Amino acid sequence: MLDTGEPHLFPVLCLHSLFLDPRAFDGLAEAGRGRFRFVAPDLPGQAGRVGEADSTITMDEVAEDVLGLAGDLGLTRIALVGQSMGGDVAVRIAARVPGLVERLVLMGSSACAESPDNAAAFGAMADSVAAQGFEDQTVDELMGILFARSVLDDPARHDVHVVWRTRLTELEPRLVHAARGVVERPDVTSLLPLISAPTLIVSGVEDLVRPAAWSDEMFDAIPDAELWRIKGAGHSPLIEAPDRVIARVLDFLLGAGRPATPVEA
């Protein structure tokens, strides 16, 4: 788990994507040092907690786990930053416990269920992982899911080509229990109007698994939302375009923890 400490600062809980881990938020935490306390937990059945899982982990179970962590840390007001699956979880938390969440950032996320075709394809990938682990072919497929083609074709992107590919090859087959929870997640678009926190939705133009229509759906239904469609990024904009995305997210988060401006008579 990433925790920058500094309990006097406003807390930002960062929820990672399936197949990634809290290190996806290292750049954000470093850039925001001294302004926010960043906490990025290992989510159930993943990263350092992969050994805890022996059956499918649902999105609701992950949401309850994150709420338990917030309670353990004594956090009564937070900002939430979610990437992909982490954003799916953040939607559930922000809708069901609106008094807790002051700002919400959703990147490569959605509130809807997978289409039947996608569910079948991703379910087959999960079956392969369960049987054979993360072989080269599976890692190649995951790289194409997590990152934009333009990023994969850029020879200068050592961080993606080497660092994150290496991390994917190190994943354990038991992560399949978390994967099935994402693939089989139910539609929760009915929760979107219940989100009261100002929300920034970040959608990579080259995202193949969370299409633009899904971001539009969240933008239309969340009462106080802004949508940023970003070129040169796909499913993982915080990693793919860190210079642009980190600055925009920090700027958005600066409204968290501030008292409301009094309304003049």
C-alpha cells in the first residue's frame, strides 16, 4: 500500500486498475507531495493481497474493503481517484456514501456491465490465466488493453514497454478471482445520479475497452461532472500521458478540503 503520511493534509484515496497496482499512482503522489495525503491500497485479491482470494471478488466487496480502510484510518472526508476497475469501485462508494466523498476522478472507468461479447472474450482470458498463468500471449493482449497503440508504438516509452510489461509477467494466476469480479460486474448506471461530488471524467481517445459512449453516459448522469477526452492515451491515461493528466487531476483536487465560499447577501 502507498501512504504518503502527513495526516494533517486532505486525504486522496487512489484505487488501481485490474492488473496494475498502487505504483500506478507514484507520479501523482510525488507531484502532489505536501498538498495532499495520498493513500493507494492493494485491492482485495490483487498486488500484495493476491493470496487472500479463493473465489470471485465482486465490486461491492472491494467497495466495502475500501470503506473499511477509510474507517480504520479515521477518514471522514476524502477525494477518490479511480483508474478502470478502481473507478468502477469509486462510483459505488461515491453514490452510496456521498457524505464521505468530496471530489471524484474517474479514469478509463464505467458504470455499466460488459457487453455479452466482451464478457465472453474476457472470461476466456480469465480461464486461460487460471489454467496457465500470465504467459507471453496473455501479457501481449493485456498490453493492448491497458495502453494506447500510439504509446506502444513509441520507442521512447521505456516505462510502459519494459517496466509495466515486466510487472504484468510477474502477476500470479490467483489474480483471476479479482478479474472475474470485473468481467461479471453488474450494471450500476442507476447509481450515477446519486453522486453529489464534483467529478472529473478522463477518457482516453484510444481506449478500446471503455469506449467513449460509456464516459458520455457517466457525464450525462452525474449531476456535477466534467468530461476530458484526451488524445494520445487509451485505458490508462495517468501512466500514458502523465505530464498532462497529473497536472489536470491535481488542479481538480485543489478544491477538496476547502471550506465553501460564503454567499454574499
